[in-house]
Amino acid sequence: IYRYFIGRNDQSINIQSYKKKFLQHENVVMNLINLYYNNEKQITKLKKKYLLEKLIVPMINAQYIILCEYLKSRKEFIKFDNKIKKFPTFYNNPKVANKFITLTRITNGMLIKIAPFLRGIYKKIKRGR
């Protein structure tokens, strides 16, 4: 399995491609999660750790980035988040439920639209220190 780094110009996968194919990416994420849950008893602890930390969690985070930063879609965020909610191992994982995702969940996706404005303010405050 090859892990893409979003935004590199020299790859066939770039931001525009992710925006167009976000549902395919989501489908892959959900298939991996289902595979993990359906085979959890047969997977060794070491393989579980690898799947969780190196494959599934980064792909979930990539999907949240696609939805929040590239598509800026509250509706798609809520749909994806509701799917992930069915899998507490991932939904509650601290590397998934970071500050931004937690606040976006609390605001029912409203934070997505104002996030760029808030980031700009944060950068200005940081520069002023």
C-alpha cells in the first residue's frame, strides 16, 4: 500500500483530484474500518497497532482534511462523521478527535466555514508575540 502525501505536484493524486474523488477515498476508508472490525479477533496486537496508527487513522484524518479544508462542506463532514461514530475505536481516537474535529463536531460543522478566518486571526496574534 502506498500512502499519498496530499498536495505534492509531482503525484497523480493532488488536491483537485481528492476534491473530485472524495467519495472514493471515503469508500476506501470505510472498507478498511469494516475489514478491521470484522477481523479484529484474528488480527495480532502488533498488526492492529500498525493498521490503526499507520493506515486507518491517517486515512480518516485525510478524509476530514478533504471535507473541511478542500471542500469546506459541512454536509459531507456530518455524513462522514456519523459513519465514523459507529466505530468508537476510531471516532474517539485522540489522533482523530483532535481539537479542530472536536470543535467542529460540537458546532455541528459550523466551524468549517469560519475556520480560515479564525486561522488568520490566530496567525496575527502569534506574530504579535
